[in-house]
Amino acid sequence: MDVLEAINKRYSCRDYLDRPVEPDKVKKVLDAARLAPSARNFQDWRFVIVTDKALRAKMSEAANNQKFVGQAPVIIVGCSNNNHVMRCGQAVGPIDVSIALEHIALQATAEGLATCWIGSFYPEKVRTILGIPDNIMVIEMMTLGYPADQKKPPKREPLQAIVSYEKWSFKA
Ligand SMILES: Cc1cc2nc3c(=O)[nH]c(=O)nc-3n(C[C@H](O)[C@H](O)[C@H](O)COP(=O)(O)O)c2cc1C
């Protein structure tokens, strides 16, 4: 599957089959994260992989009771200990972890799996459930599994609404 095909096929899956993901496939998607770019090549991302059913149920609760979070056979918790702010004023940790997580989403798609970003969660609850130390930021989570639903046509703005050439020429 080429990259654009994976980009087109990826969607937010909120219904998963009750089927474990083969450890080899999990490893492959995690390797896609490992190979992601990061500011100054810090690679300060850390990923906690949750497959235990009882833990997943707790994680679902911590994710604002989003039921599919517990239904997914794998939850990937993206963390960072990097507090650097780049010259541009943006924080390294969340950006680097996000790039790596999207690598995961695309590789998962190429493996016939599906994912969903999870930003609606209480980090302190996740910290307690997984024993994540106080100095580590819990940045975003991602569910992973075999889909039980299907992608709907994506709602996206046309290119001309989001791109301007040579100078800022947006109306708003
Ligand atoms: C940073 C981030 C956080 C998100 N958090 C959630 C979430 O907590 N629950 C959820 O159901 N979807 C979540 N989503 C999924 C978005 O709703 C979804 O990507 C968007 O509606 C576009 O749909 P698509 O991913 O199917 O193309 C999140 C997406 C991103 C990028």
C-alpha cells in the first residue's frame, strides 16, 4: 500500500472486532513510530501499550467513558518527558508524539488495522491507572484493532480553503 492509499483509507474507527492484534503487527506499527522524525532527533516519546481487558475498561472510563476505547484490543498511550520549547514557540513533546502517532495510524491502516486518536481523556486518571510518573506528560492516546465498522466519506475542506500561495490571502 503506498502512502497516499493509506492516508485515504485511514479513518477514525469507533467499533472494533473482538479479535486480538497479532504481536508482529503491533511491533510493526510501533516501529513506524520509532522511525518518525523528532525535533533535534530527541526521540523523547514513550509509548505504553495496553491490552489487558481490565486495564482497558479503566482506560475507557479515563477517556471520558468512550466505550470503544475499552473495546479496542490495543490502546497506545503516547507520552513524553520533553519540556523543550522550540525557537518557534511550540512545544516539542506534543508535536513529536503526534507525528509518531500518525505514523502508527498510517502503518496500522497498511496492515489492515484501524485506529482512533483519543484526546478526550483525563491524563491524571491515565497516569494513576498505568503508573506513569509525574514528570512524564501523557499527551495523546490511540486505539488500535481490527475494524468492525467502515470508513464514511471524509468531511474535508477543499484545498483552496486551507492553502494560500506566496502570501497570506485568506479572508479570515
Ligand atoms: C488530536 C485528536 C484527538 C482526537 N480525540 C478523539 C476522541 O477523544 N474521541 C474520538 O472519538 N475521536 C477523536 N478524534 C478523532 C477526530 O474526531 C477525527 O479525526 C475527525 O473527526 C476526522 O475524522 P476521521 O479521522 O475519520 O478522518 C481525535 C482526533 C485528533 C487528531
